[in-house]
Amino acid sequence: MTVVEINPHVIAVRRQFSIPDDDERLRVVCADAIDFVPDVGPQFDVILVDGYAQHGLAAQLCSQSFYKDCWRAMRERSVLAVNLDAGHPAHATFVARIEQSFHGNAVPVDVNERDNCVVFAGKGVPISARGMSLSWSLKRHAAEAQVQLRPEFQRILRVLERRANSSL
């Protein structure tokens, strides 16, 4: 796992949040994702973008060029998940940019408790309910985590099913 964090102060407090030291499984890089992502080859199976700055979304992490760079940094059969502010005036534009970069293979899922939206996009993997299994996804987790995750996984599957039905 490679974590890219722009703020060295966040990295400095990693132990307070039980983030282990770097090793063969984890590497924390102090860099701006805008500079980091274009320079890597296709090496990631999953990219999570949670690009909030002090005053909201970091605009450069919502650009068309950044999402295209994410596409290029991903291996075949990979997934992008982007946390966006659903109340941002340009929210629809940001979602459209992800959809364009991932050739329409993207689904926005609103977060119920907050004004956030997570957009899932796939490269070589269809983002649809058809290929997903709730029981398979949950069985890999401890019983307590299964109880916590089941309602959210079910909600995401319903969003995907509604999307599939509306496009018929």
C-alpha cells in the first residue's frame, strides 16, 4: 500500500493514529498527488482519493487531467474511489470528469450521514451489482465488522441495481 500525503505534519502524527512505520507492505510518501500520480506507471489495483484541504476539496484533485492520470496509474481490473463534497457547486462537473475518464464506468454513491458522495469507477472491472456478492464481500471480515458493514454494502448494491434498471 502506498499512501500519498501532502502535509508532513499529518505524517508526523501517524503513530498517534496507530499507523505503522513503513515496511514492505506500507509506504507513506510526502508528496502532492498531482505530482506523484502522473509519474507512476500502471501499478495500482485500487486508488482512493480523499483530497480535502483546509477549506474543502482540493481543486487540482478534481480536474480532468488528474482523473486521466489516475486511469493511467491503474492496472487492468482496478478500482478508483473518490470522496467528493456532494454540496459543492461543481459536484456534477467533478462526477462527469470521473465518468469521462473511466468511459462511463463510474457510479456516485451518496453518504447518508454527511454531505459526501463516493464515486466508484472501474478500469477493466464493471461497476455494477451483477458481478458483486454481498456474502462473499462480508465473509472475509470478522463477525463484528460484518454487522457494521452489511447495511452499507446492501445500500450500495441497491444504488447499483437502481442505476442498472434505469439504463434499461
